[in-house]
Amino acid sequence: MSEQVFLARLQTELEERITGFEGVAGITVIDLKSGTTLGCNQDLVLTTASSIKVPLLVALYLKDAAGQLDVRSPFTVDERHMVGGSGVLQHFDHPATLALEDIASLMINVSDNIATNILIDLVGMDFVNSTMEAMGFHQTRLRRKMIDNPAAVRGDENTSTPRQAAELMRRLYSGEVGSREVSDRVLRILKKPKRTSPVARLLPETVVIANKPGGLGGVSCEFAVVYLERRPYVFACMTNWAVGPEPADFVAEVSLEVYRYFDVLNRSTEFGRRLDLGDFPDLRG
């Protein structure tokens, strides 16, 4: 089909951009309508930074579904939990009692490191990793808490691959993580707006995205589902060893390029004729 030729052009574009990155980068894109996978360096094991919080969120809701904890239960955050880095809990002047689900929202939406470390303690690092192992994600590993610099220096880094990150997001979209209900509960948290994240920064504000970015020195990462009406897709891009100061800018530019192609698919017939979806409501997803 001519559509396959069109996607082959995107594949070539991705290869050129990834190999031209000043550092090491990998990407996997999955067309959620056709199942076509595109990418480059898809099986490189790379640092995830805060994107590792997606597997932790998955493990949290699987434990809730199994009755092993209750995301509605209250938890009091106080000075014992304080760490630096991103987030808002470190700036609270008094102990705060929040539902675990709200702590999970802080972990995802403002990448709160205190919230993350609380959930790591409650869910268990071993459970997160055994869950990923059972799903076949052998290189997706949570090895340290947030802002544990000695662990990072030892090489206890949180890792995944673009292919495994993308497949996790695909399974969430398809309702294959635990159940449709569990997958939707995870996606509901991930869909809360993060417009400054690399995947979203250059895209129209009307586009719904379920995602978790991550960034560290020399690292930018993004696990995402982009919900175009007729052509949703998974976007998983990871950069390490960046020579330049802003690898997130690179991820944002690649995200825009992928969106441009899928936006054309979203608004075209199978033969490539561009249509105004407002005039053809039956074509909407």
C-alpha cells in the first residue's frame, strides 16, 4: 500500500535524526491502528530518568487490584521522607496526609521525588522488577530511589529500552496490563496534562497525551501514547550521553516530526487524500 511507502519515509527520517544526535539515542514508534513499528536503536539499554515511574505506577495499580494495598488509603508525608530534586512535597511546611492515588498523581504530573520514594517503599522495588520481568521486559529495571546519588555512581541506574518502553505503553492502551480497568486507571493518571514535557511541547494543545517524561544530566526520555482520533500512536524516545546541554529539545523535535506524519494519516483516506474531518464525521475514531 502507498501508506507503507509513506511510513517508510518516516522511518528514514527517524534513522537520520537518531544517528545524527550528538550522543546516543533510540526511538520506537508504534502505529496503534495498523500495528506497524518504526524505530532506530530500539534495543539499546538506556537510562530512563523519571520515566521509570511508569513501571512503578503500573505495579501500584496491580497491587491495588490484587487487594494488597488500597490507593484510596491515606498516607502522611513528613520530614522523614524529604529529598530534593523535582516536586512540591519538599516545600511543604507541615505534615500532609494524602491518598496514595494523589501521591501517585504528584509522582507523575510534577515528577515528585518524595512521592516516588514513598511508593517505592510501599510497592517494593522487587515487585516492580518482577512485574516487568513477567511481562517480558528484561531490561526494564528500577534499581534505585530518586536522588540516591551514591547508588547512581555505583551503576545502580534505572533503565529500559525504547522497544520495551513502547510495548508497555501499547499494552496499557490495549488494556493488556492486568485488565482493561487496571490499564485505564494507569492511563488516567498519565493523561493529566504535562504540556512542557518533550513529547507535548511542540504539539497542538488539543492533543491528548498519556505520558511520563524523564530528564537527568545528558539524559532525556519519554514514554507516551498520543491520542489522535483515527491514528493514535506510541512514542518512546530515549537519549543518553548527550553532548549538548538540552537533549529534551531533541526529543521534542523528533516528537513533532512523528506527529506531522501521523497527523497526515489521521486526516487522510487509505489512498492519501486529505480530508476535513469536520466535513466527514463518519471518519472520526
